[in-house]
Amino acid sequence: MKKIFALCVVALAALSVSAAAPYKNSIGIVAGSGIGLQYKAMVTEHFTIIEEFGYLGSYCAAGANGFRVATFGATNDLVLAYQADAAEGQGIDLDWFIGGQVKAGYIDFGGAAGGQIGFGAAAGIDAKMKNAPIAFSFDFRPGYGCILWGGGGNVAAAHAFDWTINLGVRYAF
């Protein structure tokens, strides 16, 4: 039992080391499929959390009725990702990340206001300047969402596959 406990303590200590991460936290803006605020935290050496809030959008590539429409509104996206080193060059640390996201918010869906909840994937690259506290990220996020809208006691729902492309610029600390 003591060996198992000791092994668990060593494993947790190894997970809490962040030596390979070029920074622990960053905050800035994200733009591309809308604009908003972005906060990124390296929880462990390879596990990162990205939180975004703002006026973000997505393009519905297909849906229950075959519609194609852009959606915009106040959204909250949470991305949980695995991040690893891609390359290290003169003045820059380059990492790649892959993970999943959950999202919720208020949207304008083709002229009808409503709410959206959904989930999806996230994949991208993250670059940190070695001699400056600036970090950049570029990612692609395909996803699935349930959009609810209506009025006068009538509520309608649609299911949509959507995607976003984002560029983030953050102050790293």
C-alpha cells in the first residue's frame, strides 16, 4: 500500500512540473471568426486550458434542414488541450495543441435570436517569443451545436455542424 501511495505522489509531482511550457499564463485577444478576450493557462507540462469570452462567431456548414448560415453572438468557449513542443528556433518556442471544447452563449441565428450549446475539437499551434512576453496562437475548431430560438411561447431547435478559425495574441506571464 505504501508503494502505491508513493507511486501516486511521484506521478502527481511529475504532472505538476511545467518546465517544458514556455509560460504559465497568458491573456489577450482572439480574432478570426469574431473577436473576444482569451485567457490561457498551462496547468501541467502538457495540459492547457483556454477560456474565451466575447463576440465570437461560427459558420454552420450543415444542419438538420441543410441550412448554411453564419452565427454571431456573445459566447463562452472553454478548450481543454494537450500541448507539446513542435520546434524551437532563434527567438521563438513553437508548440502544437489538440483537444476538445465546450461552448455556450447567445447568438443571432439567421435573424432569429437564441441560445447555443455545443462541443467540438480544437487543433492548432502556439508560439511564444523568447525575448518578449508575447504569445501567438492559430487554431481550427470544428464542432457540433444545438441552437434554440423562438418567441411567443414557441421554441424551435436546430442541430448544426460548425467551425471557427482563430488567431490569438496574448501577454504571457
